[in-house]
Amino acid sequence: MNAMSFETRHNLSIGLRYALLILIATIFIFPILFMVMSSLKPDLQMLRDSASLRAFLPVGDISLNNYAEAFERVPIVQFAFNSVFTTSVSVAASLLLNSMAAFSFAFLQWRGKAIVLSLIIATFIVPFEVIAIPMLLVANNLPWIGPEGIEIGWLNSYHVQIIPFIADSLGIFLFYQYFRDLPDELVEAARIDGASIWQIYARIVMPIAGPIVATVAILKFLVMWNAYIWPLMTIRSEELRPIMVGLQYFFQLNIAWGEIMAYLSMVTIPVLIFYLALQRAFIESIATSGIKG
Amino acid sequence: MNRILAMLLLITLLLSAAPLASAQTELSLWYHGAGNPEERAVLLNVIEDFNASQSDWSVVIEEFPQESYNSSIVAAALSGDLPDIIDVDAPVMPGWAWSGYMAPLNLSEGALDGFLPGAVGVYNGEVYAVGLWDAVVAIYARRSVLEANDIRIPTLEEPWTGEEFDAVLETLQATGDFENAFDVGMAWKGEWYTYAFSPFLQSFGGDMIDRETYLTAEGVFNGEAGLAFGEWWQSLFERGLVPGTSQDPADRDTGFLDGKYALQWNGNWAARAAVEAFGDDALFLPAPDFGSGSTIGAASWQFGISSTSEHPEGANAFIEFAIQDEYLVDFSNFGGLAPATASAAAMSDLYHEGGPLEVFFGLSQAQALVRPVTPGYANLSLSFEKAVTDIADGADIQDTLDAAVDEIEQDIEDNGGYGFGDM
């Protein structure tokens, strides 16, 4: 009897746990489901369905017309290429530069290290909007070697979308926090074996930094993929515009809601793929270091 | 020998023609309509025609999405990178002119004859911008609904009076056939509030600012007329005649077409959908007269030139070329907007005599009043939007209007009077 009731309680507990997990999953999935389903419906039907459960179902006049029209309205392929390019280069460069900076803070001894680290961490509290205009003015006066020699001004280029975002205080901090928790013996043993600083960085520390690399990569990817204000300020040509700015193309006098949902569905796919690819390492990083993305 | 001479002549001709072919000086034009295929196609056609029509100038377009266009212009002004020709939303123009982003136009005499007042952007006595079309607001209605309820159909000459309009709303609400008698568009936050609702205040005899001096709002916004407007406005919500400030945007888009609302306050950009849905039953009615005349908002996107343009003569030449009737007609036919001149309206598919949207042109001619022409308009608009929102939500009317006036006057003072006088 006791065994039965224990089993029942156990089953009930599992059932409740699953019910709770399904409820939470539903809360997170419903907006995505709404987005995808709405992308298949004409505007009027989508707006009418939005007040009922039909909004989450592929019912009514279903087609891929919104996708076709979104492609006609916005040069999606060009914008996607621009975003993939600027994001990939930024993420790669950011991982390299920030991990090297953090390595220096964690393992090298140099004067003023604590003050510099404090200053870098202090920049967390400065929102991008505060420094956007000074950054614009600086970027407008920086030299660059172009096809016609040295040019002044970085505006309207790929590099203005990449270089200012490579050094990242959050990335440095996250790497630093991870490196600091590594056992000192690891580095000391390598030093005794005659490894140089570069060898310790490249062959000892970075190979075991997978979880934090994944975390910094995901965070940087999200920032760069969602870039909006900075490209608005610095990019004039449609050929260089990133994908998030393209969303604004749909906000005309009569807003094309269905096309917006189709565009968002397409824009969200790379983010999901990138996250799913690094999910295991990302979760491990959270579990081991308490980092919250 | 002759053959050699002929060859030399040919080469000389080719060499002399080459500079001619590339002699056109480039003019940059920034345009707010990226993602608007109809409007874009017409503008590209205008540019192509202009570039082919002469050998001095070649206009090169850069397109920006409307929602972020102003930010791009401000950023370009900061970095000293403004284009030659600027596309500008009319109420924003005084701010850009005052900030030194724009220079006055220098068009031929008579070039703007016959233009709707809302299509000509005048600031400080000078024309800074000109529009190829105008946006017009009307009361959307259905003839069958009005006739079934014995409601008089108003005309431009005899619009509904304030009392009559109120009675119409009560009658329609009492039928029980509609969720609300009148949809004013509370879901469309932002500039719609000022563009669409400030004409009601003006019809009551008030305004957001004293247009004589542009230095004070005291007594104009919060005086007797302002109070009367506020009381009427609040009562619409208290009596349930209009949807509240939390209106679902979906209802705003489809509510009138679905029969949820009996009347709707909406612009000509939405008129084609109403005509498609109701055919001849669709009516577009003039604004009611609350005592100081019927008024609707006016002025949409216009073209101007930047103060930093090194080729203002080329920029002026392009604008003068673009405002020909044939292009005004093209914009109207493709985009559904009201042409800026009567002669273009007569040639357009939608606004010609007997056309489905003809009434809008008459409304624009008779009732349009541009929004206050001041560099402080952006702040003015925010204060107005906040005030009508708070009043709709039940705030004390006099306190709300007084607070709005304080905000407006503080902003004017902070900006030294925006060039209208010493503060």
C-alpha cells in the first residue's frame, strides 16, 4: 500500500513537473508559433485571427505569398549577406582579441593591471546610446586605406560596422572570470616545461575554454545580428545595410504585417541555428561559472 | 589620305563627345520610402527622366526606411555628410531649417501656382520644401448605415455641427449594431495623434500654440476653447463612443471594414480598401465644425535641398522638374495619394471629377491646416499627444492642459524662442 502510494506520488510528481515544463515551453514557443503561422496568412486574416487561438494554427487562406512579397520589397539576400559577414568577422575577431586581453589580465603580471581591469568593467554601465554620437564623430574622422589610397572617414563601409565592436568589456570580463578559475598549476606546469606565453594561451588555455568561447560567441552574435542604431547612423548605401534595418522597410502607411512576420521568421532562423549549435557548451558555461546570458 | 583624315575627325569627335557623356555632375538624393515599391518606382522614373532631359546633372538616389529616416539625416548632419536633395516630412522641416540642415528653394516664379497649401513648406516667409502629394483625413462612413438611421449626409458646404455630430454618434451607438460609433484611431500612437486630433482642438477655436508669435501656448491650448475640446474629447471615451487608448491595432486596421465601428477617422491612404469593401456605399465625409470651422491636418513628405549642397542650382532644377503635373499624376495613380495640384487631380485615376477619391481633394482644398510651423514642433507634438492620451484616460482636463502648456513654454524658453524672438 505504502509502495503503491509512493509510486503514485512519484508519478504524480513527474506528471506535475512535465505539466509545468510544458506550460513554460508553451509560453516561450507561442510567440514563435504565432510569428510563423501569421507569416502564412494574408494581413486581414492574420489581424482577425490574432484575437483567437486560430492565430497559432495554420488555418484559413494559407500560402507563402508573404515570403515572396517580402523578397520583392527588401533585398533580403544582400542584407543577410551583410549581416552574416559583419557578424562572423566580429565574432571571430572578438573571441581572439577579448580572450587575449583576458589572458593578460588573468596570467600576466604588469603594472596597473587592476586599475585597467576596473576601468574596463566600469564601462558596463555606459549604455551604447550615450557614446553613439561621439563614436559617429570619431568614425567620421578616422583614416582608412581604400582603393584610392588613404581616405578620411569610415562611414558607409563594412569596417565601420565591425571594428568598433571587436573589443568588448563584457567579453573580456567573461573570459577573465573563466581563466581566473582555472588551476594555477596548469599554467605553472606549462611554464616549467618551457612553454612561451603564446603557447600557453593557444595550446593550454584556449583548448579548455570551449564553454566560455561559446558563451561569448553567442552574446556577440546576438549583438551584431541585431545591430540597428549604429548601422542607421553610419550606413548610407542599401548595399551595405544589415538585416535588422530591413525590418523598417515594411512599416509603410499601410503596414505589411504578414510580410513582417515572414521576414522575422527568416531572420530568426540563423539565430536559432547558431544557438542550437553552441547550446551544449553554453549551458555548460552557465552551469560551471554561473554566467547568465 | 582622306581615309586618315576621316579617322582623325571621328576620333576627335569621339574624344570631344566623351567628356560630354560624363559631364553630368552627380546630385545625391535621400529618400524615405525604401520598401514602398509603388512610390519608389515613380520616383526612379522621375529621376531617370530628369537625368535624360539635360546634360548638367545626374541625380543618384539613396533609399532609407521611413521609420528611421530622420535619424539618418540627423546623423548625416552631425558628420557633415548631408545629401544635395533632402526628402523631409513637412512638420519636421522647420526644425531642420532652423538647425541649418536645409536651405530655401529657389524655384522659377509661378512654379508653385495652383499647389495645395499643405504641399508647400513655408518657414520664416521662405519656401523650403514642396510636396508632390498630400495626405487627407476624412470621416469614413457607409451611406446605408446613415440612411437607415435617418442621419443627414454632411457636405463640404454644410458639414455636421459639433452638436449634430455628437447626436450622430449617440444615435449610432444606441443602435447596438456597433462596438463603438466612431473609431478615431487610438491604436496609432505617435504623430497620428497630433495630425489627426489637433484639428478638433482648432475647430473648437484653440490650438497647440499661438501662431501669431510662436512663443506661447498660454490661453490658446489651455483656454476656454481648449477646455471645451478637452471636455468633449473625454466624454467620447466616458460614453463609450470611441475605443480607448488600449485599442488593438488589428481593430484599427479592420474594425470599420468588419462593421465593428460605424464611422472611422482615417486618411486617404486607407480609402481604396474601403471602396473595395463597400463600393458606392463608402462615404468620405468632411470634419465636423465645432464652432471655428471644419479643419483637417495637412502636409506630407516633401523635397528640399540641404544647406551644405555644393550644387543648389542642380537640386532646384531637379525639384522643379519633379513637380510637373505628369509626375504628380503618376504618384497619385501608383500610391493612391492626393495630387498636389487641381490640374493633376483632374488627370489622375482616383481624384478626377467623379473618381472614387475625388472628395479628398476637395477636403484638402477646403479644410486643410498645416501643423504649427515651428522648429519646436517635435516637442509640441509630444506634449499634445500626452495631453490627449491623459484626458482620454480620465485625467483632470484643466490640469492636463496647464501641464502641457508648461512643457511647451519651458521648451521654447530652453531653445531661446526657436528664433521667433528673444526669450
